[in-house]
Amino acid sequence: MQKQIELLMKLQDIDYYVGELERSKDYLPDMMERLKRETEDLQEALESHKKRLSEAKLEQKGLEIEIGANNEGLEKYQHQMLTIKTNKEYDALRIEIDKTKEAIALAEDKALLLMDEIAELEEKIQDYELKADETRKTNAVQLEQLQTQIDAVGEKMAMKDDERKNVLVRIPKDLMSAYERIRRGRGGDVVVPVRRRSCGACYKQLEPRLVQEIKKGDRVITCDSCGRILYWAGETE
Ligand SMILES: [Zn+2]
């Protein structure tokens, strides 16, 4: 009987491994997708910052031209001041001069803000470039490893399938169908150790007589609560 329990445990290990392989068919491509997206997101952030930088530089150039033109205008008005003949002309010119000065002040304020923004953007772009480069390199290594894992899944599956068949032929049919039934019904482990005199899966307390029988290992004993096959693994806490 101990031998059969050992075979069932071996089968359980194989089935667990096969289950992991099945799951890996989903999560390995997911992991690859996430790594690719991480690099793409950084690249996108880098591009959008670069785009904003060139816009800001264009705006800066525009402001410089505007300030230059307004300064020229101001000079012209101040020159006209010298040839003014009437109060009305003076007032009109005064208004123009004030307006131009205001426009220059406004443009200079904007230019200052832009200068700050440009400095900040340049710093961020440098950070993003470093980070994107680093991430691309580390992710490329991981992507390659993941691809290798994906490529190997089929082969591993076939190997485990062979192993399973070899174990299967050595397990009596009724025990095998009990195993399959519990596995389908409960999921998780089918063969579980006795822990603290209880079922290792559902923690149902076992009668001392039953524990003795499990220890002896003369027949297959299942938990009357969850139906899993119990085995003795020593005095486990
Ligand atoms: Zn149980």
C-alpha cells in the first residue's frame, strides 16, 4: 500500500507540474507583453517630452522675435516723442508706448516661464533616455529567457506525459479513478499527509483508530470530510 501511495504522490507531482505548464502558456506571454509595454510606455513618454521641448523652443523663438519687434517699435515711438507738436499727439503716442512696454513685459514673463520649462524638460528627457535604454536592455534579456521557456513548454509537456503514463500503469484502476475523481472535484492536492492528527487539507480531526491505520498503511484511507487520500508522513506539526 505504501508503494501505491508513493505512486499517487508521484502522479500528483507530475499533475501539479503539468498544471503549472498549462498555466504558463497564459502567463508567460502575459509577462512578455508587460515587459514590451513597459519599454513602449517609456519610449512614448520620452517622445512626448521631446515633442513638447521642440514646441517650447519654437515658442521661445517666437517670443524673442516679438520682444525684438516691440523694442524696435518702442525706440521708434520714443524718437517720435522728440518731434511731437500737440498734446493730442503726445497722448496718443504715450498710449502706444505704454501698450508696447506692457506687451514686452508680458512676453518676457512668458519667456522666463518657458526657460524654466525647457530646463526641466531637458532634465526629464535625459532621465527618460537613461531609463528607456536600461529598461530596454534588461527587458531584452528577460524577453529572451521567457521566449526560451515558452519554446520549451511543448517538450516538457511531452516528457511529463510519458512520465505520467509510466506511473499510471502501476496504479490499480479503482485507486486511479478515486484519484481522478478527487482531483476533478476538489482541485489541489489529492494525497495529503496527516497533520496534528487531522486531515492535512481540510483539517478535519481524525479518530485515533484511523490514524493508527494510516500509520500502518495496509489499506488506502480517505478523509470522510473531503475525500482526499491520507498518508502518514511522521509526526508533523
Ligand atoms: Zn479532509
